[in-house]
Amino acid sequence: MTDHSQSSPGAPTRAPGVLVRTQGVTSAAGFRAAGVEAGLRAKGGLDVALVVNEGPDLAAAGVFTLNKIKAAPVLWSQQVLTSGRLRAVVLNSGGANACTGAPGFQDTHRTAEHLASTLSDWGTETGAGEIAVCSTGLIGDRLPMDKVLGGVTEVVHELAGGISGGTDAAYAIMTTDTRPKQAAIHHENGWNVGGMAKGAGMLAPSLATMLCVVTTDAVASADQLDRALRHATAQSFDRLDVDGATSTNDTVLLLASGASGIEATQEELDAAVLAVCDDLADQLMADAEGVTKRIIVRVGGAESERDALVAARTIARDSLVKTALFGSDPNWGRVLAAVGIAPVALDPDRIVVSFNGSPVCVDSMGVPGAREVDLSAVDITVEVDLGVGSASASIRTTDLSHAYVEENSAYSS
Amino acid sequence: MTDHSQSSPGAPTRAPGVLVRTQGVTSAAGFRAAGVEAGLRAKGGLDVALVVNEGPDLAAAGVFTLNKIKAAPVLWSQQVLTSGRLRAVVLNSGGANACTGAPGFQDTHRTAEHLASTLSDWGTETGAGEIAVCSTGLIGDRLPMDKVLGGVTEVVHELAGGISGGTDAAYAIMTTDTRPKQAAIHHENGWNVGGMAKGAGMLAPSLATMLCVVTTDAVASADQLDRALRHATAQSFDRLDVDGATSTNDTVLLLASGASGIEATQEELDAAVLAVCDDLADQLMADAEGVTKRIIVRVGGAESERDALVAARTIARDSLVKTALFGSDPNWGRVLAAVGIAPVALDPDRIVVSFNGSPVCVDSMGVPGAREVDLSAVDITVEVDLGVGSASASIRTTDLSHAYVEENSAYSS
């Protein structure tokens, strides 16, 4: 169980039930999942994942990258989701299928068609229009479609309920992730929400780069799911910013089976989906490429939540702040220089900065001992007060380390 | 002499005369300069610089950081410049005097007063209101005023015309710079423009972090100088972006002595000041902290120059693009992912990307051999066509290297 009052940079909601990280998409009744190795990744390992909703409901919602350059599977899944229904989600690592033009879009379409016919052969009647596709990996190359289609056939055979199916799927979507990310909530009213996510670099603004599938067995309409998902991503993934980059493939999906037979209120659903997304966001931060510090930047004293968020994001993206924190250096002057550039209202003579709860700068001037604050631990909280209001917001970020540079200058799969 | 058609990311103006890098602020008649060691830097070395205008004119203009958190010397010099007159500029490395509150402002005031009285003692009648002050170094600490004032006294004694005075001053403003930056143009009409600059990290958007003093012996009014300086900085320093950070101390000053007795037209002045600033910007890029690649990002096919500039800056700031180029990796997909986030008009299916003149992506898809383009040389040009118009603009930037991380995580003086 996670202490949400500590980890959440968003609303300090408490998880409305027990939150566990050992279960994911199959913790909600009515879902089966699997992961197989189709040979898409140079390194080997599971690379095709499948999540199937066995109903009785097929309600679904999705949010997608705001990047103008959208990968083929994003264009496909956005189109499919206009119906508010999803039978299944197929995901692959080992290739993003982005910047692949019309042929790449046809590859995605073919993948959905092949999955629909394979599922239908096995007794789950469905069409390509009920299937979302997600891809992650290097931008710019076509996928080896013989391997993808073989993997799709195989992953249908492997479909399983219970914990193992969801865990295999969570492994199959990893790229430079070092571990799978899952979270699930068993609501006290008898329904469940479970999710899995991947993402380790290119994590940013409007949707940290990532694929994420969340499931629930509550009875909920597509509209309710859409509201819950937008609320949750705005408070969680949108407030994770590792390197300011937003990928071409970001996708977060929410599927409801209604298998519990229990109706959740909008408020209950919002809280449970947020709790799962927030915990997954925390796991994404902790496993970001090259991370050596887990950093929460909390800005208060702002005129509006929007100002607080912009200021926190500006600090979280500043290379000089990030390198200083990598070096455990309480260089608060860089925090002031960074926030001074944010397009927000602030009082330049009334800024307060604290590191891990110790004030290092008051009224925009250093305090005695400020340069001796110990930042050697992995977790660092940077708190900044703008001195002009009472709104606040937080961003999760990481440091800028040698390992980040190494991983991203050598990255090729 | 520099080939400006190659190096300038701004207007492809040709230098209106011979451009040399061996002379700086004292290449214009009527200026004397010096640099001394006052003991402000832990490492030792020259750390107090002085540039004095001996007239007959004292016209001047300045542009300053847009950071809301402004160092004391910036606040002081902005105020002084409202008169359009400057007798002298005193600059120190070894401390930014930023985030030092009212006491820090008094330190700046005292420095100007002390310089005015020392210059007056030596026969150059002046007041503090004709003296600009610039500081660079760590943010947040008070300057050791006994050393600063001692240095001011000494630097007045050392004042010299000729090349050596300007060169000493250029050395005295260095921090993590590895070499002094100077440039001068001898205009064919008989007047001169010379300049010096420092800046190696925290180089960014609206004014790359830096101190820069430019002098001319042309006859020009404060208004003319103001126009020439704003034109030049917009085309040069504002298009240099090493790490997206903008300092609290950025200052660029332009002083005219009128000592040549020759009036320059606005157009001539604009071109000469731009040529000097552009060359200094090129030197700043080449000596940026941790640089291993000198990168020009040129965006064309844009709806407006503003769009082209925003797109180029977005690419130039992208950590994943910068780490890929550090690794000499022609990972064009990251360029597309980066530009797709820029708030500009573009055709997502018609983007063209070239590395060093070789097209690697056409119509938003990779071309054969794209991943084999050789980027092992130090200079890299990234050209991107947005496919929607005919406007273009360029940004100078650098890679994100291990050395950048090292220098900035250990930086403390």
C-alpha cells in the first residue's frame, strides 16, 4: 500500500480502498490479458501484449498525445474510440510505427483486423472497429508485420485471467523500463480498478510518454469513463515531466466491463481511477531513464493553479536545476533563475525556497546555512512560494544525470 | 575574418568591413579598458574589468535579461541607462550579486560611486549616474566589497588604450569560459565597432546569459544606438540557446564615443553592430559548457519567421535531440517528435529533415540510408521544413553531453 498523501503531486486524495502494485489490468473482473515474445525487440523478451474485455459492457475512453506528429496506432485508436466501445487493446514494444506514412497506418489496420478475426475464431465475436492498437519503440521504421501478426495469433492463445495474464502484459510493453508498472484498487463497494503502464524516457507535458491501460469492472458509461480518465490524467501523468519531451505515441485507455454489476458514482470512479493513475505515474518517475533522484517540485503562493503548475513545470525542466540536484547541490539560486522565466505572476522580492523542508531562501535572499542542506538522499522536495496568492500545484520530475545522457545518446531500440 | 554567410543563424548579412577576433572594446577610438585581479574568484585570475568612454560623446544603450528575478547590477544599470549616457562600465566575475536584496543593491551603488570618484580623481570628471555595473558568477552571495573596491581603484590605474586593455578586460569577465571572446569591425567609412562577451552556461532565450560590451567611435545618438542594439541582439544572442536557461544578470551594452567624427547611418550602424554581436554569439556557442557539437537548427517552410524561430528553438532545446547529436546518432524521429510539440503551424505529413545537407526524412517518413548519415564531425546542421509556407529562421545550439552534466553538477564558483 502506498502513502498517497506523500507521493501524489496532484490532489491529495486518499486511495478509496487498498492499493496494490502486484496486480494490474486483470484485477478487475471480466478482463483477460497476456504477453508473448514475437521477436520484435533486438534484446528479446515479451513484446506483444493483449487486454480483452469479456463484458458484459464494452464501454471505453481514451486520451492521446497532443504531439502534432501522431503515430499510426494513435490515429487508428482515436478513430476507434469515437464509438465509446472497445473489445480489446493490442500493444507492442520494439517499434513505434510512427512517421511511417500510409503504409504504417495500413499495418495498424491489418493488426486490428487480424486480432478481430482471431478472437472471433476463438468465440469472442468482434470487429477491427472495437480494437485499439498501441505501439512503442524507435520512431521511423516499419514494423516487421509477419512477426507482429504471428505474435497476435499467439497472444490470443495465451489469454488468461488472474494475476499472471496482466503481469505478462505489463512486461510485454516495456522498452527501456527496468520493471513493469502495475497498480490496482479494490474498492470497498465491491468493484475494482487496475492498470498497467510503460514509459521511461521522452516523458513529458501533456501526457508523459507512455502507454497505459486501465480497466474496471464497475458499471459505467463511456461518458463517465471519459470524464474520470480526463480528470485522472490531468492530475497525474500530465504532472510528470522527466525531460520536457512528448512522444508521438502517448496513449491512455480506460475500459469498463461492468462485470461486478455494481454502479460507481462519478465521484467514486474519478477517485479510484486517479489513485491508480497517480500510483502508476509515481512508478514511471522512479524508473525514468537515468534517474538518480526522485524530485517533487511544489509551487505555492501562486495567483492560480495554472500559474503554480506552469512555474513548477518550468523549474522541473530547467537543465541547471536538474544537474545541480544530480550533484546533490542545494544551489537555490538556480531555482530562482528558473522560476523568474516562467510566464506567471510572482513577487521578485518575496520568493521562498525550501529543500526537503529546510528554507534556503527567504524574501529572495539566501538564509544562513543554505548551502549546507543535505540533498544526498534519493528523494528531494523543492518547495517554492511565489508570494502573490494561495494556489498551489506540483510536478514530479527527475534529475539530469550522466546515465540519462548515456542512455539517450546510445539509444537505438 | 569570419565567413558570415556560413555561421550566422540570423540575417545572412555580410560584415560591412574586415572582422577580426584579436581586438575588442578598445578597437574603437575614444575607449580605454583594463582588467585586474581583485581576488574575487576562488581559482584566481583577472576578475574586475573596466571600459571607459573618453568621448567626446557619451551616448549609450542597453538591453537586459527578461528574467523577473534581476540581479542588483541589472536593476542599477537599467536605471542609469534611462539617461542614454554612459561614461564607464565596470564588470566583475566571481559573484553575480543576484538575490542579495537591498544590501546587494547598495553594494552595486557603492561600486559605481567609488569608480566615479576614482575616475574624477584621475581627471575624468563623472558621477555614479553615468556608470553601468555588471556582475557574473554564483547567484545568492554578497560580494566581498573590500576586494571589489580595491579592484576598482586598481583597474582605474591600469586603464590603457590599444589592444591590450581590451583583451585584459575580456579575460577579466570570464567564468567557466575557456577563452576570451572579442570581435571588431573596421568599417570602410573610417569608423569602428568592437566588442567583448562572456557566457558559457545558462545560455538562453531572450538574451543568452552573458555580459557583453560593444563600443563604437561613430557619431550616433542614444536612440540610434538603442535601435541598432535591439536589432542586433534579436538576430544574434536571442538566437543562441544552449540550455533554455536565462540568467538573472544578462546585460548587453553599446557605447559610442563619436571620436572618429564620422556619422554612421542607422543602416550602417545596424549592420556593423549585428556583425560584431553575431560573431560573439558564434564564439559563445563554440565555448559553451560541455560542448562537443556546434549545432545550427534551421527551420524553413514556416508560415512566419516567428513560427520558424519557435520551432527551431523547440528542437534546439529538446534533450533527446541534444543527447542523440552528442552520440552522433542521426535519430531524425526525435526531431519530428520535438517539432510536433512546437506551437506552430505545420503539415504533419509533409515534414522534411536534413542532417548536414543529407535528407533523412521526406514527407514525414524516413528515406533509405537515413540512419547511416555521418554526424561524427563537430559541426552539425539540422534543417527542417514545415511544409506550410516560406519563412525561415535559425538557432545556434550545442549538444547535451556528459561534460555539460559534469560541469553543472559540480559548478560552485
